[in-house]
Amino acid sequence: MKMLKMIRRIFLVVVLLTLIHPAWGKDERSIKDLSKALAGLSSDVDPKEAELVSVTAHTTARKLARDYHVVLNPEFQAFLVNVGARKRGWCGHWAADIGARLKELKPKTLVLHWGVAYDHTSSENNCLVVTARNQPFRDGIILDGWRRAGRLFWCPVIKDDEYEVEQHYGHSGITAWKENMQWSAWLRDYETGKEKSKTATNNKVNEAGSARGERASNSDSRQPTTQ
């Protein structure tokens, strides 16, 4: 009997490792690729800083999935938030919480931006965008923890095909992502020593989320290919 229990436990551990390993393998590759992409934004970008941002964004997204108790998919998570079964899980929550961790790094050669697509519509999504110093928003790289429910999605802003101004035939090639200057200022307030308290930050996030509450269950349904 004890032998059977031991065999069963070993079997469950093997199955669990089989399921977990591919996910962590993908993260490892994604971390390396994002590090390289961030460092490639400009010759002025510090490769070590690019790697730190990449690792932090990936690991924070995974942690938030656990903290939010994410189940099924992002849309269902939004539904759970709407009915009060979950406290966090809207796209703005992901962007704010990942952004809070990244701003703690106080990056010097990279700049954090807040992006919004289809603002004030049922398809609204919020994300982070990272650029090099003095680089336009549209030339940056998107970091989105919401889209894959904790498996960080990233790509260049202009290559995010699912968030562009579409035409009747094919793609327009015009990105729907725009910078929200107010939230971008929050992401970079460490530069001027005006960092807000955690309580004030959470209040602001909750206010923004509440304003989108009625449409959150249908929000951000676009699902582009993940990295």
C-alpha cells in the first residue's frame, strides 16, 4: 500500500514537471529575446538594465497571475472582477502592478510609458511601453501581462497587428496604441522625486478600473500571437 502511494506521488510529480517545464522554457527564451530587443532599441541602452527589466516584467506577470487567482482566460477574469469574485485582473491592474515593479528599478537608459488602445470602448486595453531615451512612443516595445493571463506578451508597438486601426481589407499598418501622458508621468515620477505612496497609487488604479467596470467583461478580446 505504501509502495502504491509512493509510486502515485512520483507519477504526479513527473506529470507536474512535464507541464511546468515547457512554460518556464518559453519564459527563459522570451526573457533572453526581450532583453536583446530592449538593448537593441539604441546603442545607449545598458544591456544589463535591459536584462533586468525583462526578467522583472516576466516574473512579475507570472506572480500577478497567482496573486490575482487568474482562471481560464483574461475575459473571464474581468467578469469575476465585475461580479466581485476577484479584486484585480483588468488590463489596467496588470499594467499598473507590473509598472510599479519596473519603476522600482529606476531605469536610466530605458523609459517607461503607459499605452492605451481603443480608449473608452469595449475593446480598450492598457499596457506598458518601453523605449530608449529620447525615443518616440511608437518606436517602443509593448509589455502586456493581461493578454496571456500572466505569460508576458511583448512586441514592437508598430507590429502589434491586433491593435491597429483596421480597414475593410487586410491591415492598415496604423497602430491603435497611444500614450496616456498622465499615467506615463506616474511611471516616471521617480525621476523627479515625486513618487506617490502605495495607497495613493492603488486608489488611482481602482478609480480607473471602476470607470471601465461596465465594459470590462467584454474588454480586450483581441488575442495576438504571443512571444
